[in-house]
Amino acid sequence: MSQIFPQSLYLHIPFCKRRCFYCDFAITTGGDHLKQQYVDVLCQEIALTVAEIPPIEPLQTIFFGGGTPSLLSIKQLERILNTIAKYFVIASNAEISLEANAGTVSLETLQGYRNLGINRISLGAQAFQQELLDVCGRGHSVAEIYEAVEAIQKGGFENFSLDLISGLPHQTMTDWQDSLEKAIALQSTHLSVYDLTIEEGTAFGKRYQAGDQPLPTEDHTVAMYIAAHELLPTAGYEHYEISNYAQSGYQAQHNLTYWHNQPFYGMGMGATSYIKRQRIDRPRRMREYLNAIAQWQSSGIGFMAPVIDDREELMDTLMQGLRLAEGLSLGALQLNYGTELCDRALQILHRYQAKNWVKLVDQSQDIRIMLVPPDGWLFSNIIIADLYENL
């Protein structure tokens, strides 16, 4: 691992107006009183974490994820950021991101975010067809997407991302191409393009079986992926990660922490942290999370998890790093995990070179391991599953 000390902080804000039909995230639809209680407890967790694992390096990224962080008030966000600033050094050029949904932001709130130092917005759009938004249970209109983007731009946010989902029930290729073109026209600096996953326990999981109508067929979802892969680069977006595209200089720095398998602080209900080779999950239910922080406060004993070994960390590094167009440095892998483990991984990956899903590229006296787009990315789950089973 090239970086030992966390330089990124993720804060989970679990509040939503409603649960989208595809969502299995840790969320709640609680009201204002619960929001204030949650902010208080989250600030307690920040203090408790720093007392247990003091920061060594300045924070380079802070990410408010959810849920819908834009449902918090400006004062509540200010309280959290002031608490972070009390215990951490925040780099002067830190990327500070906030996820928002259409219909939950205004020019006034966005200007408030800017005044707090938030400099990147990630907006959930998902589709530009009202019938598809309704099918997903999104709770906002297409018009509200445009209103939110206009407010983001007027509010001074040069750096903002849009989320889109392919493979939705009843979604056609025409719908998908229309959404891509409309997203491009809005000139966001970043686009995240996700394929719908049917998760057990969600409304979609109870309603649909993967591969059944009205879900698009696998051939159609592959065609949607390739359509984005071909269209977005012509509009100036680099396809730098399996599901992510960015204009030059606007890659999501916080998410790169995950894809480079670097350590990070994670706080809040359902959040995961990765520090000192421990991946520590917080409870996904509000009452359990609040009780866990109260117990930590009284006992002095925080969240714990087993330390992962070299094999598991190498597997995580491969799983995350192969998502990136830049791939992974073989020399760095050998330095961190030894040649024996890396040679075994290479033997597995060699199986996919003949299919042109994987390639080894000689760059500046180092070998980089890369998946070959689009097929290598489309079949990445097969490659990763093989690594898990045999490494």
C-alpha cells in the first residue's frame, strides 16, 4: 500500500424523502428532530474517532454521501464541517463534495454550500424521461433536474457530476441515448453511468427478476454501456473508470481513494472506514448506530474489525484498481505483496489476455495491468470472481 495514513473522509447522511425502488443503501425518512439528533451524534463520532486514530496527514477529500445530504440545513452542514476543522487539518485545495437530489436544492442553499467551502456537487438525475423517473420512485421531475443544474451553475459550482442509470424497467435505447445527450448538453464536468442492479429486499427486488421483462435484455444493457463508452468521449469525457467519465482535470478525487485502495475515514450510519488494514462497518439502522456511538462514548471502546492479510488486501487492490483505465503497476504490487502472490494473480489474469479482456503494458520500465475496454470492463465480474476463487 503506497499510502499509510488516511487523507479522505466519508460522512454518511442517511436522510431521504422516500426510498427509490432500486435502493438498498442505509437510509431513513426521519424528520427534522431526528436530523438534528443525528448531526449531534455524527459530530460525537468525529471526536471519538480522532481520539482513537489521530490524523497524521491533511484531508485531501471530504465527501457527504447518502441518502440525500442536501436535506440537511446549512447550519447542520456548517456544524459538521466546523467539527471536522476542529480535529483535522483540511488541505487548502481539498475536494469537498456533497450529494444532492433534484428538487432538494435552490440557488440560496447552493450559495450556502459554497460559503461553507463545499466545492463539488454530485446530482442524482438518473433519467431524463418522466415515466422512467416515476418507475424508479425518484420523487422529482425532469424539470427539477434542469432547475437544479441551473442553480448549481449560478451558485458558482464549476465542478459538478450527474448520475445516470441504464437498464431501467421499460427503458429503450432511444431513452438512453436521449438521456446521454441531455446530460452532455448540461455540461457537467463529470458523469457517473451505472447499470441497474436488482438488489434483494428492494421494491425492484420484490417486483422483478433480473433478465425478465420489462427490464431490458442483457444484450440491450450491453448496447447501452457501449453507447455511453462511444458517445461520451466524443463529447470530451474521458472514460477513466468502469462507470465514470470526466472532463480533463475533473476526475472524482475522493472516489479515486477507493479505487486506489487507499485508507479513509468513514463515519455515520452504515459507513465503512478503512484504516490500519481494518474495514470497519457501522450499523445500518438508525437506532443501532445511535446506541453504538453512545456505548463508545461511555465505554471508550470503538468499532473494531479483523486486520486483513496480504492476500485479501491484494485481492481488494486488484478488484478496485482494475476498474480504472490506468490499471495497476505490477512493480508496486510486487513491492507491497511480494512476487509469489503477484505471480499467482498474473497466472489467473493471463487466461483473459487471449480474449483481449486483459493486457500488460510496458510503461517507463514498469508493467501496468489493465482491463481492455469495453469487453474487459463488461466482463470484469467474471475476471474478479476468478481471482477471488483461485487467488
